[in-house]
Amino acid sequence: MTLIPIIDAITQLAPNNPIHTGQFGGDGGWTSYIGLFYMVFMFVILFYGQRFQSYMMIRNVEDSLHKLRGIKEEGRKNAIETLKEIGKPSVDITPRVDRCLDYFTISPQSMDPAGIVAKLDHILEVRDQRLLDDVKLMAPQCNDDVQLHNMENTLEAAMALNYLYKVVRHYYIQGKKTMSLYIIMQLQMVLPMVMKEAEAFSAALTAFSFGQPIGDSVGPLIASKMMRGYEVRKVYKDCVVATVPFEGRTALVMKAEGSGGNCGKPGDAIETVIEENQGKIAMLIMIDAGLKLEGEAVGEIAEGVGSAIGGPGVDAFKIEEMLVKYKIPINAIIIKEDIGDAVAPMRKEIHDAADKAIERVRELVLERTKEGDTLIVFGVGNSIGIGQ
Amino acid sequence: MTQNTQQQSPVNKISSYITLIVAIVMGLAIIALFSAAYAYTLGSEYLIQAGFLIIIGAFALGISVVVLYQTRRNATAIKNEETKVMTIIECKNCGTKITRDFQRGDYVFKELGACEKCPEQKQIITGVYKEIKTKEKTYAV
């Protein structure tokens, strides 16, 4: 009678089988029960649909949170291992590292914004010094500045991961406690970007602990290539400058001092060099890594105007002040890369873009300055793994 | 390490509420599919009902499987790209170029030992980079 034996068995078991009684599809048949179940189900969805959606979203956030915790733990472990390996401390540094991971920086009051840049600059300087001092305490056997800066950067990457994890966990728990769809939805919407950032910092940890150049080091790499073979001197603070003859002009090529993880203080350094030359600078060219938009190729070069420098804005402010004071034109060259590439070990495409960027500098200088002019070329970024 | 932390997790449970709903929908879907199969065997007059039940059953089963898969999915292991960081060493005199794995302490423009071909010339590191083998997905827009 039937093609499928199992159906046959079911129908044999069912008393008053609707199919046997010719009631299939009619009242009291299986389909009626199915219809009833679906109706109940529809009512459940109608009244509990949002709650169900919230559970689904929480589940997604939970998955990402587990992944984030894994990355954070690995970062912490990596930082401790690097400090132990290089610093050879006599005591257990784990509690101190844990304390460092929770460090915070309070930005200055901005109710009266006049003078806020100097305050912010001071706070950031204190923060950097404090972190470096802590690293020195945790790595007493390390006297090498390069290694100390690398360890400081490793710790900073671990701190960033710790913070990301704690913020996501905070909103996750808050969303779960209140079952507010809107809290959970906001968190779920930003999670792909947060995870991308976390993965980038995870890659950065390895690069920092080994002292490998990262994507952001492309600016210093270009400056380094330009100043190679010329005398290099230090300028305030943690920056270097070389006087390079370039297409009949004098190029003052600058970068943060390498090869340790160090961004220097480009604002102060440029200010010093401009003042040394009494403001007689024909042009300032800033070269930096820039975030690419989706669809753009890694290592693509773009030109523009303005101070190409990231961070909290202190350096950009100082540079702009000097430019306005002496009416110096500013040009920027950026090498496009993803947020993940910016802190991960440098990709070949970015490395290869350095020579092309130098050609763009050459074109810019030939087109926009005269022979005998003096100009500044600053390779902005972290000098990790880049010497001079 | 990631898996260990997942096992210790207090939040790594599947919500019983979701599991119950999925189980109900799945059960209904299976009943609908069985009924459809049976209706099909009864002859051409029940073909419309059979088709209707197949659509409902397949749709509900699909939805429940997707939901079950999503809820049971554990946090995936961290996918760190297996890429090697390479160091490029060059001799500016004879142009010899050597590529080797990165070693701690390497940095761009670091001077190394003398070149094998020209002993008076020191080799220098001219590049440190990683090569990504996997091709990025492109969108034709």
C-alpha cells in the first residue's frame, strides 16, 4: 500500500488513522493537528518573537566574546613570556602585568578648551613614561632601549585587547540582564569591527615581541631609505633627522628613532627643525600609512594636503601651528592599508610601495619647489624593526 | 588554550528556551514531511495537500537546522594566518640577494657579516616582510 515502510508502520500504530478513515486533510486528521501546532507556534512567535531574536543575538555575541577572551588571554600570556624571556626578572611578574593591563588614562577637562592640547600632551607623556618605567621594573636585566620599547609596545597591545574584551563583556552582560533588544542589537552591529580590531592587535603582539616592522612602519621605512648613507642626528623627542641633497634641493628627512617600537614626538621634532631653519622651509611632506576603504588595494598610494598623522591630535596641532606661523605648504602621501595590516607584520605589498612613494615625493618636490629650497620630509609611524 | 577557556565558560550553554522551540519545530516539520509522503502514496487527489505539506515541512526543517547549527556552534578557534616573516639580505657590491626566515634582532638596514663573494663588503638587511599566499576576495563593482 505504501512506498515507505516506516510510514506504513506509523499508520498501523495510529488508532482511527485519518488516512484509513478517509479523513486526510479533514477535521481531526494529522494536518489539523499540524495546523493547530503552527497556529500556536505563530502566537508564540508573535508574543515572544523579539525575545527569541534577542536570544539569537546574545548567542552570536557570546561566540565572539569567547573568541575575544581567547585572543586576550593569548595576548597576556605573550606579554608575560616576552618580559620573562628578555627581562629575566627574579620575581613573578604576573600580578604586575595584570595590574598594567588595567591601566587607564583620564583625558583632561574640556569645559574650558583653551590650553587643552598642552594638558593632553602632558598626560600622554606621563602615561608613556609610567609604562616604560613599569617595563624597566619588570625587566631589570634588559638595558637595551630597543628591546624595552618593543616590550612596552607588546604590553600596550595586550592592554588594548584586555580593554576590548572588558567593554564587550560589559555590554553583553548588561544586555543579558535587561534582555533589551536595543542594547544587544547595538553590540551585535559593531562586533564585526571590534573583532577585526582584536585580531589586528593579536597579530601586533607577535610583531612587537619579535621587533618586526608593522604596516604602520611604512612611513619610517620610506624616510629610512631616503636618509640611508647620510649623517643622522637626534632631535627632540625620540626622532632623528638627516640632511639629504635631493634633486638640487635640501631635504631634511625625519622619522622616529628605530629600530625599537617608537613613534617619537613628530610635533615637537618638526617644530624644532622649522625653528632651527628660522621657518625657511619651502614645503613639508608627511608620509604615513592610511586606512584603505574596502575595494582599494593594499599598498596603493594617494596624495593630498594636510598633516598626515594619527593619534590623539596633539602632534597634528603642533605641526599646524608651525605651518600657520611660517606659512609653510603641507603635502601628504599615504600608503593605503587595512586596520589589520597597520599593526600586523608588514606585508610585501606595503614594503614594495616604499620605492613608489619615494618616486611620488620626487615628483612632488620637482613640481612644487625650486632648486636650492629646503624642505622637510617626515616618515610618520612606528619605527619598530626599521633602523636608520 | 582557547578551547580550555571555552570549557570553563559559565555562559557556554545553549538556552533551553531555544532548544525547546527548535525541537518543536523540527518535530512538526518531520510529521509534515511524513504526512506529505503518505498523502502522495494515496493518489492524485491528494497531490496538492502533499505539495503543501512538503513545502511547510522542508521550510520548517531547514529553519530549525540552521538555528540549531548556529546555537550549537562553538567559538571557532582563532584563525591566525600561517604566514612566515622573511628577511631580505643584500650585498650592495655584488648584488647578491638572500631571503631567509626572520630572526629576533633583525631590522631593516641592520649591518650583518661580510658577503661570501666580496669579503670587504658587509651585507645589510634591506627588507622584512610577510607574504600572504591566500588571495583576497574581490568584488566586481
